[in-house]
Amino acid sequence: MRVLGIETSCDETAVAIVEAPAGNAPIGRILANVIYSQLSEHRRFGGVVPEIAARAHLERIDGLLADALAEAGLGLEDLDAIAATGGPGLIGGVMVGVMTAKALAFAHDKPFLAVNHLEGHALSVRLTEDVGFPYLLLLASGGHCQLLTVRGPGDFTRLGTTIDDAAGECFDKTAKLLGFGFPGGPAIEQRAKEGDAQRFALPRPMWRKRGCDFSFSGLKTAVRQAVEKLPPGDPQAVADLCASFQRTVGDVLADRCANALVLAPSSTLVVAGGVAANAYLRGRLEATASEHGARLVAPPVKLCTDNGAMIAWAGLERFRLGMTDALDFRPRPRWPLDALSKVAT
Ligand code: KG4
Ligand code: ZN
């Protein structure tokens, strides 16, 4: 079974083709995975500009589609279904991906699948790792920070979410204050390697509170105040602040995951989304998981940040269960994962 996936919900234009046997087993094969990052087009604005993103997706999508088919050595007739991110995301970009997928599906008489971007992150681990349902998931990206029990495609129970900013957003805003540019996560991780993680005591919102919700806005404010007081021209102080900030985020994520492992015990904790690319945070979560008798599993780093393979894979998982979509599907700027299923009480 082969599914093509298109991702255009933010600033990466990505197309991939994945393959797996029929059934419900994890682990597939990536036949092609091409990506065009629009970073250079947005950098001078300090963030993603929706109109520029939509136009760049439109300019690139046909070429990337041809590249993906060439990389896989396949024609469109060799595919079983066409998937695209149907939301949530920047609506102009989502429309480009959805319309492209619908046109391909219609012209070649293939089933169409509208994939929730968050479900793409949530299931991506099963593309490369032998992880069975159910599992506990920390989804931490630029737009989201949630803990969920994942029972299968379209079957999620949300245990907690952020009441304000997302974890990745907090990394990005901290990086911007320090003049690192966008996206901030990788730059902070790099600088933190040379820093003293104990030098700055920053607030840990929600730490040791009941439940599994997150909050990052207080941390962001504290970082701004710390940056204002930094001695000028002192790279060590900057590295120390990066390390202290990263440690603080680690404390919060570990504490929230520990609560989740008690409230909804699971033998597997999965971390996904762009923030899961952070090796220090993975280490912290690994320790938390093992303290609770669980193992931590994370997708390979290049499948943590936005990519087409996760959309193709989630599409394939849905397709195997017969969960296809009609061609009148409307792209959704907002589409919470728990709208696919139930919210925990
Ligand atoms: O999943 P993703 O590519 O896009 C969204 O769906 O949001 O996540 C992007 C986010 C950005 O906020 C970026 O700063 C963060 O993931 N990120 C990281 C790292 N790499 C990317 N955060 C911390 N450490 C990293 N190494
Ligand atoms: Zn994402």
C-alpha cells in the first residue's frame, strides 16, 4: 500500500510517499521525502508571513511533487491514495495542499485523505518504530503543547494542553529576544551546550500543580526581564541563560509528563513535534519515563519537525481503516485533535 502526503500548513512545502503492508502494523518505508523550507523568505520578518507562505507553497508544490515521484521511481498510477494536511494551520497554505491533493485524486481516480496536522505528528513515531496503540503522547511544537492518550487514528483523549503559549513558541520568543533569528529552538539548544543551567532561576509555570496542563507565558516574561539585565557583550551570560531556560522547560515538561503517566499509565511515552528534536529535552523525558516504568520513544529528528512523510503515514493509517474523505472537504484553520474524538473529564 502506497500513499502520497502533502504538507503545506506552515512554512515548509513537503511531499512524501510512504509504503506499508495492509493491516494495522506499525513501521513503514519512506520511498520519497522532499521538503522545501521557506525560512529564507520569512527570516527578515522574524516570523512566518501567511501570504508569503501561501504564494511560496503554490510556486513550489508542482516541482516537489515531480521530485518525490522521481525519488521513489513511481508514477501517480502506482499510488493507492493521496493525502494532504487539511488543517490546522495557515489557511492559504492549507488550501494549496488540499487543492493539489484533491486535483490529483480526482484526475487519477484515487481516494483522498484530509489529515489533521497534529495527527500527523501524533502517529509519525509508528512510521519508524514498533509502537503499538495505546500510548501516551507529548506533542510539543511551535503551535501546540498537549498530552494525549493515542488509541488509534482519530481516537485521542486529551489529558492536558497549554493555557497560553506553546513550548516551541516560547523557544522562538526567547531566541528572538536574544537576537538569534527564527526558528529559535535549534539555536537555543546549541548555545545551551556551553551554558550553566543553574545560573538563572526562572519561574516554572504549572510545575507540581495537579493535572497535565501547561503554561509558558510567565516564563516568557521572566526571560524578557532577564535579557534586559544581561551584561552587554557577554556571550557566557547568554549561553547560561539559554541553558537555564532550556532546563526550566525541561523541568515543566518532565513534571507534566510524570503526572500524565500517573493519571493515564502507559508503558510507552512518545514525544513528537518540533520541540522533540531537542536532545536535552529528550534526555529529561527519558528519565521521567523510566522513573514510571515506561520507555520513551521519539521519531528520528528529521521526522519531528514538519515534513510530508508524517502526513503520508497518517494518511496511510487512515486509509487502511477505510477512513477516506470526500472531495468537498473544506480546509480548516482550526481543528483540535480532540474534535476527532473525546476530551478527558
Ligand atoms: O512541529 P514544527 O516543525 O511546526 C509546528 O507544527 O509548529 O515545530 C516547530 C517548532 C518551533 O517552535 C521550533 O523552534 C521548535 O519546534 N524546535 C525546537 C528544536 N527544533 C525545532 N525547539 C527546541 N529545540 C530544538 N532543537
Ligand atoms: Zn507541526
